[in-house]
Amino acid sequence: MYTRQEASRIKQQFWTTYGQYMRPVVAAGYEKVNWVNYKTGIPHIYFRLDAGTDGASIAIELTHNDSVERSRYYERLLQLRAVLHDCSANEWLWMPDDTDEFGRVVSRVMQQLHGVNVMNTDHWPQIISFLKHHMVALDAFWDMVKDGFSDIE
């Protein structure tokens, strides 16, 4: 069992390692990108990365408080489902109404990796490979479609 401080240090070390691994990766639009804290440029649309003791995940998260507006973003993403699939070569899990860690209702489109634990450094290559593949795919997808989200609000 890890103390809270040890767990925090290991997770911070993981994200630093992931950031260093991703640093040389060129974004689809050739601009500089913070791969750990990716900025979509559209309010209420976030790319969320997570690595924990029960797996890893990457998601497009729609956080608009107004359910009608959030639904409009989600419907736009659904229209682009084939493009996302083509970019990542994977089918994604689509959740129109989910709850985030703060209890807010959000919409998510996500990929999950089970059977890995960020506390086990032997799992880091598998987690990093999973996150890299899907983050690069999301970046390519977003570079193609982001202009279609600026007119929603």
C-alpha cells in the first residue's frame, strides 16, 4: 500500500515521463502542443487523460452545464463518428450522459485500457503506448473537425 504522498509522487512521475515521451511528437496542425493538457480551443470540450490503479483512459469530454447545449455538441460528435474511427482505427465508447468525478453530468466519448496499474512502472510502456496512439489520433481528428464546433454556441 502506498501513502498518499508516495502515490502522488508516482503519478506525477508517470505524467512527467509521458510528457517527455510525447515532446518530440509533431501535432497534426504543426503547432506546439501540450500533450498532457491538450487545449481544444472550444469552451466545454476537453480531452481527458487518466491513468490509475484500475486502468487507463482517454476521452473527449463535453462539460456544458446546459443539457441542450451539451447534447448539440454530442450530436455533432456523433455525426463525425466515422472520422474519429478512421483516425484511431478503433471504435470508441459513446456515453451521452455520464457523471464526472465532481458529480456533474457530462457527455463522453472514450477509450479504456484495462489490466494496467500506473503504480506499477512495468505497466508504464503499455499505458504510454495506449495514450500516445489515441492522443495522436484525437489530435488528427480535432485538426480536421474543430472548425465545425465553433458555431454551436
